[in-house]
Amino acid sequence: MAEHINIAKAAIDDAQKGLRAPFVKKITGLVENKAPLGPNWLYLAQSSAQLGELSLVKQCLKFIGNDQTNVKEVIQKGGLLAQLGLVDDAMITLASIPAEKRDHAWFHFAGVLASQKGQFDEAEKLLDSTLEVAPLSGPTWLAYAKLGKVNMERFKQLQQLENQFAKTDKLNYCQYLYAMAELYDLYDNKAKADSFYDQATAVARSISSPEPYIVEEQQALVEKIITQHGDEFFDKFPESSSTDTPIFIIGQPRTGTTLLSKLLTSHSMIHGGEEQVLCSKALSPVKIGQIFDEKTKAIPMEQHLGLMEHFLSQHKHLLNQKGVASAHLNVDKTLDLINYVGFLSKVYPKACFVFVEREQSDAKWSCYKNFFNVGLGWSYDKNLIDSYFAEFERLKAHWFKHLGDKAISINYEKLVTSPNDELQKLCESLDVSFEDNMLAFYKTSEAVQTASFRQVRNPLNTDSIGQGRF
């Protein structure tokens, strides 16, 4: 037992350092030996997820959550599956709990999953059940408010709980405030809504973040990436021999990247679509800002060639883990793709980089008013939002300068008002024919795990244009 624990600790340390091969070897050995690690298997599953090793995640999870009376462990197992985008598997895991054992945490999680699947009536019932026994659950009220279906009776109940919520922990109180703001917005009381958004973001700023947004650090990273990928890089550095045409959708949060992704993946030949978060994993243990020689202020040629080979191998492996045969016509909309564009343009010479643009006042306001589960530290402060958007635009302008026809600009406002024209032009660039069913994207039963989960269940509309109060 002690030996197995030591191997598990060493494996977790490998994962934190991004050392895939030794990690996989250690975990595979523990799985084959059916090591008696008990709940520690969850930590190994989480470390496997950190590296994108989905097959290992599933193997580790086989050792936990099998006691149907242990609701907490089953929910933890389902939570990790959902985190990996395996929402159907998470729902099956939750369903294994007998009805008499289901507590408020179970109903909350089941309600969130139902909302991600577009099952809004079911989600409402499940969240209602949570609030009956846990009326001071901030996350549940926020999930409920996000459904856009809260009746006045429920709203009054929430208003009456303000003093009690103020005595709960900061994170819980913060989500309560966001819920109040959301509901005042729903009932068209903009002044009250804005007051609660300001209170909510103030509390959010006071909660320490594991990855705080520091303006100077972000500016330095952008400057380094631009310096790395200058004229010499684009003119002289070789490309790989890959003939795949991956589709990278790039844009700030709340600019319409989820919408465009759903439109594209409704095409019969295009797949993927979620935030795959594969680039950092495929490049690991190297980070994008480290591909740099401080003396020459450039990327060493030999290192570039080695990294391309390493990245292609790992990227293909990680896609296979997701059940994707190749990167060809695979859509990825991961938030940090903007940092990898130059490198990706050499790794995948035929890649298509689709930059989504939206009226900035609308996009910034939408970022400010949304509570992001992943904790985007800049989104709780208007000055930091301005800074984040400015650095994003600076880097985007650099990529457009060098990418030529590999870079495509899609305007959100044009997309929702003239979708046929915009999609036909985009399909031409991708060398596929436009399909009418692309416009039926909202009928999909696939889970949507971004803040746009409700909007993308409706046909294209202009409801979100001109709503910014930034």
C-alpha cells in the first residue's frame, strides 16, 4: 500500500511538471495492479485529465464512485466527467444514485447538467428541488437565474434572503449577487441590475484567484510572442508536412465563438467544436512564452523543428483520446488560442484561423456581467477588461499582418443578420459546400458548457446587439 501511494504521489508530481511519458507509465502500472488507493484514485484521474489522457481518466474512475450510498464520491466522479465534456457519462453516473439517497447537491448538479443539455424544463424542476432544502445555495440561484425562467414568486424569495446570504462565505454570496443582477435584468430594471453587478464583481475581486490577471505580465507575454514571431519567423522558418485543415476559432469571451462553432459543426464534414484546451497540453512541458532565446530575441531553429515534431505527435494523440481521428476540419475554440497562432500556422500550414469580432461595448459588458466558472480574473474589473481586450487586439493585429488568407474575420453582427452570406463565404474558405442544416444548429442535443448554453438553443437573432452598458 505504501509503495503504491509513493508511486501515485510521484505520478501527480509528473503531471504538474507536464511530464507525460513517465506519468502514463506509472498510472498504467497502478491500474494494471489494481492498486488499493481508495479515494486517491480521484486525484490520479484529475491529474490524467490535466494532461488530456482521457483513457486513463476513465480507467482511474472505475475504482471510485461504485458505492451508490456514497453520494459525495459519485458526484465528484460525475463532476470530473462533466469537466471533460462527457456530460452524458456524468448524467449516467448521477442516475446510479437511488432516489432516496439524492440530496440537494445531487439535485443541483443534475439541474446544471440538464441545462447544459438544453433540457430547461427538467433543469428548472431539479433546481427547484435543490432550493426547497437549500435556499441559501448561491450557485443554485445563479444556475436558476441563468435559465431565464424565474417567476416573480421565486424572485421575491431571493430578495428576502439578502441579509442571510451576506453572512455566508464570499463565493456563495458572490453568486447570489450575480443571480440578483441577472433577475433584475430579466425584469428590465437596469439600474438595480447594474448595482448588483457592481456589488458582485467587487466581491469577486476580493476572492483570491489561483491565476490572477496581472496587466504587466500579460503585456510582457504579448510582447514576447510578437517578438518571437516576427518577419524572420514567418519568412524563413519551415512548415511541417501536415495536410490537415484544422479550424481554429479565435475571439474574446462573449464574442460569438460558441455560436460560430455550433454553426460550423452542424456541417456534415466538420467536427469538434468545444474548447479542447489541447495546445498547451501538446506543447507541454514547454510553454509558449518559453520558446525564446533571451540573447538573440528569437526562436532557435533547431528547437522550433523539434517542437513542431513533438507538438504534432502529441496533438494527434490527444485528439485520438477524444475519439477524433485527425485534426482535419476539427474545430477548436479554446480561449488561449490567440497565443499559439504563429506556431500553429507552421505546424498546420493549411489551418484556417477564424477571428470573431463583435461590437466591443457589447462583448465587454457581457464579460462583466457573467460569473465565469473558470475564474477569468480580468472579467471582474472594467479597467482590466479594457486591458485584456487591448492586448488581445494588439496580438490579433500582428497575426493578421503575417497570416494572409489563412486569417478570416467574421463579424458577429453580420453573422446573425446575414448568416447565409457569411457562412457561404466561410465555407468557400474551408473548401466545403454550404449546408442548410448549419442554420439548424440550435436543434442539437449536444451539451453546451459555456455561458452561451441558453442562447445557442435558439435560432439566430439580434437580441444581444446593442445591449452593452459598459
